[in-house]
Amino acid sequence: MIRLNLNTKKNLTIGVMVLAISVFIYAFTSAENETEKQEAGVAALPVEVAKPIFENITEWDEYTGRFEASSRVEVRARVSGFLEKVNFQDGELVKKGQVLFVIDQRPYRIALDEAKANYAQALASLKTAQDNFERVESLRETGALSIEEYDRRKQALVHAEASIQLAQAKVDNAKLNLEFTEVKAPISGLVSRDRVNEGNLVDGGSANSTLLTTIVATSPIHFYFTGSESDYLRYVRLARNGERGEARSEALPVFIKLLDEDEFVHQAKMDFVDNEIDINSGTIESRAVLENKDHLLEPGMYGKARLVGSAEHKAMMVPDEIIGTNQSIRFIYTLSEDNQVVSKAVTLGPLHSNGLRIVRDGILPEDQVIVNNLQKIRPGMVVSPSQVAIQGEVNNLTTVAQVD
């Protein structure tokens, strides 16, 4: 067995220690160099920066609402009888006065003939009463007729005259009931399906009369939406200052888009603002009206309305795509004087045209906002910026010069 003397062990221990220290120093140096390389790589990240732009604009407010028919009626039977005919196709466009349903007319024709016969009889009775009264009137002048007989003949004439009026009213009523057997469209619009098929008995002339169908008028069509109490107060104050029209007295322009549309292509006019604020929701209802000549819009559809929300003023704007979100905080990355990334919380206004967002507070006009590589940067990082000019969209930025 080989035995190591004390000096050999000592030398071996020192060698191991020196080797361990050397490995540690190499690893530390390598890590430090790698870190410096990584930091140098981050610092070299190129970004584009631009100053916010200022334009004279009018802000628009947006509200979600629903279309409703300008008029809606329930078509009900006004006389009873068997339904003989349905004269429309479900869902078609009908005109006011168009015959939609026909109820069996035979009983009502007979009733009309009977009323006319009663009228003729009453007319003959009136003629007899008139002749009798004329005869007694001449006798009265000679004193050959008693006052009682004269009064009796006069009352007979009055009764005959009343009878003729009653008979005429019954004729008119019979004509009206016969007319009601043809159920006509009270308005022009889109008709629903028939609720009763041919051959069924319908009830009319009462509160429980049979519902036959419904019609909605969709040209023009209404768009209802609600705004908050604070919005209402802002509009009133703008109107009193002459910076916006008065909604109740002027047909203010309203622009509407549907759920599948990107632009507000449907032009409408404000025609109603409610007379009180709902105490439960704190909102007030408004209405716009639009022509809808092509009948694209139908009651029940959702849409979004845009209307003037401010007077013309100069606003600071940046591309909407550069704005970040951290929970409930909206922020913009800006560039410091030593080319470090700085995150600034901002207060935003509505989205304007060309993808620009109004910034009400949080950045200064001279700030350089970072417009690209936003996913790769973090606050405190050193970047290599180049100047661009905002033209309206993030993808439409013009390069100007390198920022020192």
C-alpha cells in the first residue's frame, strides 16, 4: 500500500484548492462577460420614436342601441266569422289599404239587405205621417180639429222622422260591418306571418278579438339609445355656449354602424330626447331616425351610434396601437434624455380617425413616444432610437432622422 508523506498531502491539498479557485474565477468571469454581452444586446435594440401630433378636431361620442319600427300595429278582426282568404305572403312588404284577409261576407250582406228594407219601410211610414200631418194642419186653421188630435198627428210625424234616422244608422252600421269583412293593412310596412289559417273562426268587435297578424313600418326606422346624466349635462352646456346644436330643437346628425361594419355609414338625424332621466339607471333615452329605403335595417337589430360630443378644439393624439394596458392602467412607452425606456400612465379620450387615440393627460407635447418593438422593451432599458413622424396609423410612419 502506497503511503503519502505529510508534504505530499499538503501539496495535493493546495493544488486542489488552487484548481477550485481557478474554476470559480473562470465561471464568474464568463457569467459577467455574458451578462455584459446581454446588456449590450438589449441596449442596441432599435426602436422608432415620434412626438405626439396635434390637430383641430371635433370629438364624437359612441352609444350602443337598438333599432325599432317607427310604427307597429296589430291587425285584428273587427267582425266575427269564418276566415275565407289570406291575401299576402308571410313577411312581404304591404301597402296601406291592401286587403290582407277576407271573412265570410254572406251574413253581413244579408244584414245589409235587411237594414235597407227597414229603411225603405221607415221612409214609407215617414211619408204617411207627413201627409196626415199636412191634412190636420189645414183643418186646425178652420177649427174643425181638436187640439188633442193635432198633437197626436204631430207626435206621429216626429216618431216617423226618428225612425228614419234609426233605420239609416242601421244601414250605415251594416255597410261598415260588411266592409270590415275585408281586413286591410292600416299602415305600409313589413307584414308578419298569418296567425290564423283559412277556414278558422275568428272573433271580432271586442277586446279579445282575434289577432290575425302584425305589421311594422321600417322606412323610416328608429334607433333608440341611452346616455348618462353626465353626458346629457355636457351636451346642454355645450348647446348653451353655442358650441353644439340643441338636440330637442335641431335635427343633429347621427351616424350609425351595424355589428358587422367597420365604418359609420348610415346617416340619421336626432329627432327625440326623453323628458326625464330614469332614476333607476341614471340615463336618458334618445332617438335617431333614418330613411332605410332599401329595408336593410330591421327592428330588433343592434347598432352603434356616433354623434358630436364636443366643440372643435386642438387635441393631442398618438397611434392607438402603441398604448399598453397593465390591469386598469393605460400607459405609453416614452424615451428619456439618456435613451432609456420610461412608462407613463395616460388618460385617454375616444378613438379618432386614422387609428389615432386622443390623449388627455399623462404625456407632454415634447415627449418622444416609442412606436414599435413594444413587446421587446421594458422600463429602464437603453434603446437605440430613430425619429419618425406620425401620419395617422402605426403602419404609416415616416422616418425622419436618427436621434442622438
